[in-house]
Amino acid sequence: MRWDNLRLAGPGRDDPAVPLFARGAVTRTFDTPEFKGMTFYEIQARSIINRVPAASRVPFEYTINPYRGCTHRCVYCFARKTHEYLDFDAGADFDSKIVVKVNAAELARKELASPRWGGHHIAMGTNVDCYQRAEGRYKLMRGILAALRDAANPFSILTKGTLILRDLDLLTEAADVTEVGANVSVGFVDQELWRAVEPGTPHPRRRLETCATLNDNGIACGVLMAPILPYLTDSPAQLDRTVKEIADSGATHISPIILHLRPGAREWWLSWLSREHPRLVPRYLELYGRGAYAPKAYQQRVIGLVRELAERHGVGRATPATARRLPPARPAPPARQPAAEAEQLRLL
């Protein structure tokens, strides 16, 4: 089974009501507003460097994922399906039941030192965000980064979080001995939509300021403009505004990606859409009727426009210091009160 490395022996292992991976895990809840309603499963993983299946459509072969589930709660997150392999659901459970591999740093150091390890590039933040809110409490990334630095092993990080700046010292130390890259994820800069579909993330403008700070300190950082949401953030005016702010942040490059709706994410996204923008549901069913990806013609049109805008606004040519000219983020409007979580998952 793909998740065998999360299985543990210990008390409760024969209780069918306990998810298979969690039997023997330490279960915690925290009485703080940022973790209200969340449960953390602290497990001792058997391995931490994962080889990506050859069929995956990604440009890397190895990953480290210290967490499963994500406190960012992005409605569209493609990784939602992976929670079902842990006997959780892909909706509310993905947002609120977080697996924490508390021995991640120890395992990383051990596996990087193995004679069998070939020093391959390791990508982080590619499944769920390694700098999600839970990282502020567990601090797993500092140990992982220290192990990568000491092994002089190349790596890259993708994040929606600003917490990566906490580890700027380790990133710069690692960059002195190996290749280090970073990307922040900013698909759009519309504040109302940000709060609706990415409620646990920092404001997009704060992420762009993070991009600038990384570049200022010698860590090459670009922007993954993802996801671009059809009929919500794909108009020429919206794309222009987003690309301009990305250019102003001093990003080294921009990589546009159109929303894709894999199983798990598809149901959760369409459930949200049916409540918030019901008129768009038929258009989405038409656009994604044949699978997880929008038609190539649509993708080519939008991505082509983003590339034209990137050239016009000078993405990769501005200095990171221009991010200081970004206007400050305004206070977000109050989040809407969601419907019952179990009902949300089963609307479609």
C-alpha cells in the first residue's frame, strides 16, 4: 500500500474505528483560535524521502512531505484525494485532520546519509504546503533544511506561506553549498475571492513580499501563478492585474497553471461553486466534462495571454526591491459562515 510508511504498531492498532495509519499515533488538539476544530495525528513515519510515480505529470522525481492534510483549506486543492488513502474524507477532514510526521528531520538526515541515496534534487511543498500554519507549532522544516544543508543536497520549495522567512538563515546557508530554489504560489490577487477559496493562507500580497525578500537574500524565487480559476480569475483585466503585481514583486519567473479538478478536489470545488456561484456550475461541467483538465485550446489561450503580460510587465527583469512599492494588504472581510461540513462534501 502506498501509505505503508505511515503505519505504526502500538495501542489501539486493532480498533477498527481508528484510521489504519493512526493506530498508535499521538492525537492532539490545541485550544488556540488558529487551530480551533483541528486534530493533529503525530506519527513516527518509516521513511520521508518519497519517489514520485513515473506517471505523474511533474518535473521532479523525489519529494519530502512532513505533513498530510493542510490547514490552508484551499477549496480547489488537488491533494485532497490523498486523504482518502488514510481513511479520511477529501473534504472537511483534509482541512482539519492533519498528519504530522514528527520524526521527519531525523529520517531526512538518515536517508540523505545512506550509501544508496544519489543526491537527487528534492522538491518540497508539492503535495501539501510544508509551511502551512501547523509548521509554526511543529517546526519540522528547520531540521529538514539543516539535514539538506549538511548533505549539500539540492532542493526546492513551493509555498503559499510566509513562514518560510523564519528559515532564511538555513536557506542561505544551504545555498552556499548546493542549489536552492523557491516559488510562492499566487494565482490571483482578488481579496474577496482569496478569502473565499484560500481561507487559511496569508494574503496574496504578503506572499509576493515574501518572494521579494527571498530574492533580496539570494534565494532565487519565482511565482507559480496557480490556480487560474476559469470564469473567476481568467479575464484579461484580472490576469493583467495579477501579472503586474507579480512583476512588481521582483519574481524571477512566472509559471501559469490552470485549475485542474482531480477526484476529491472536483467534488469539493463543485460543491463550493454550487453554493457561491451556481450559474457557473454548467459551464464548469462543460469545461471539465471529459476529465481533470480544461481543454487544451482554453489552456493555450490563457497561458499565452499570461506570457504576453509577463513580457509586457517585465517579469524577471525588475529588482526585488520594487516589492516595497506594493500597497499594503487591506483587512480581509469577515469569512462567511460555512454550511455543515459533512453536508458540503455530499452535495454532489
